[in-house]
Amino acid sequence: MQVVRIGLDLAKYVFEVHGVDNHGKVVVRKRLRRDAVAGFFANLPACLVGMEASNGAHYWARVLTELGHQVRLISPQFVTPYVKSNKNDQNDAEAICEAVGRPSMRFVPPKSTDQLAVQAVHRIRRRLVADRVRLVNQIRGLLSEHGIVIARDIAQLRRGLAVIVGNINDDLSEMLRALMRELQEELSELDTRIAAYDRRIREIFRTSEQCQRLGKIEGVGPVTATALVAAVGDRSCFKNGRQFAAWLGLVPKQRSSGGRARLFGISKRGDRYLRTLIIHGARAALSRANGKQDPRSLWLGKMRQRRHPNVAAVALANKNARIGWAMLTGGAAYEPALSVKAA
């Protein structure tokens, strides 16, 4: 079989394979069990294999790359237009095979084992932070039903809970006081677990030379630097820094037609978690730039005078993303003067 391109539809147990030759003629259409996938591709000559960037895609990309194949991961939204007729696994594999052959197709950067491990740390920490936010909101809601209103600051909530649990002379029932004591213990446990993951992220930051270089950028700390290194993956998937910023959703959304350019807010595509970290870091950098006389701070001050603070924060986040991509690609150190000259 002269297979040159294969579309592989991933699943938990049953995989669909659709392969074509140089002329686009179907030469293989096969259903494989999970334990037979590696053996099947080991007996094939090296070819281009396309997969949707779904659960397990990075693992199979690593396995097939070790077998000598060229693997490309595609976002599912770019595969959907190529699905013919009804949607099923066979049609999905055929659509993937068609999409991966397009010369202008955009691909998802594959990730190594170390990058997936760092990403797992961030995902667990993000879930714990979300659990703490939900718990804090529930505590404030329950207390408001009894006429106790606490500010949204989590530090004030901790102090207020300590007073409520320790005070036995107020009008609260013993059942509610006992419930608040249990919620206080749960909040303390979440704080301890989040602090442990923060220490783990700082340790990753200290032991990574790439993260150390990214940490020199104003607005990029240990959390953002480690998340950035874990998310970028194969940097050759981006031709320049603007493509990387667009992948993060930090460029304007465009709806142009008839020669008339119409630009709106940022597209908000790509990794929402990483985009949020970069924008929040840019906001912190903007707040610290007040009163400084270095060229970068002066440039930020002039931009804040011309634009809304949110627009200035996104613009700085876009610039930081481009700088980060350039540093990761070229292995260069951060130079603030170059970033101001490129503005």
C-alpha cells in the first residue's frame, strides 16, 4: 500500500483509520482496537498522520512519531467543515485525512511528557482555586440569609468566619455555627493544597532555564512562565510572534466584507487559562509602571493616556506574548529596550 496520508479518529477503545495515496485514492480504511494501533502503524512506511487535538492526542502523537511518522494535530473546529453526510467515526477519519492535506491548515503544537506534567499541575491548581471560589461564595450566601454580610475579599471572609465560629453570644443557632466551623476547615484545607501547588510551580520555575528567562518580562511571574512553556509545545508551528498571539486570542476579531475593515474586541481563541494569566500579568505591570522613568514605563504611560486601561492591558499582553515566543524560539535573553523600539 502506497499510503502517503492517514486520518486517525481517536477514541478510548476503537480507532478508525482512513488512508490515501498520492492521487487521493483511498487505499486503506480500517477499524482498530486500541492495543492494535501501534502494531498497525509500525508495519506502515513513514507517512503523514493527522489527528484531532482531543483527549490522548499528544500521547499518540508521541508514539507514532517514535515509529517514524509525521504527526499533525488539528483543532476539531477545523475538521468539521470536511465531514461529509452524517457524522460517524469513519466519516470523521476521512475528514481528518482531507483536512491534514490542506497546505494552509493550522495545526496544534504537540507537547512532550514534561510539558504535559507541568500542564497537569496547572490544571489541578486551577480546579482547586475554582473550588475555593465556589466555597467562599456559598459561605457568603449562607451568612447573608442570617443578616451577616461580609465583603468579597477572601481575607475578610477568613477573619469573619473566625469571629462567627468563636462567638457564642450572637443570635446564630448552634447548627449554623457548626456548619460554619466545618466550612472553615474545608476552606483551610483548600488553602493548604493550593499553597502546596504554588510551591511546586515555584520549584519548576527555579529549575527551568526557559522559565527563568521569561520571568524577566514585566508582568510574567512563575505561574505565567511555567504555563507558557507548557502550552507552547513545538514552536515551529508558528511562523512569527503574531501567529502565537493570535493562537492565544490576543488579536482583534475581524468581520470585514466588501473592502470595509471592521475590527472588534479580541477573538478570545485558544487557551483561555494562559490568556487570562498573561492579561492579568499585564494589568499588574501597568499598575507598577506609574512614576517610573525607564523607556518601557514611559511608553506604557503614554499608551494609558491614549487608550482605556483594559485596551492598554491587552496590548501589553499581546506584546509580552510575542516577546515570550521570540525568546523561546531564539533562546535570547529579555531586552526591554528592544521591546520599546518595536512598539
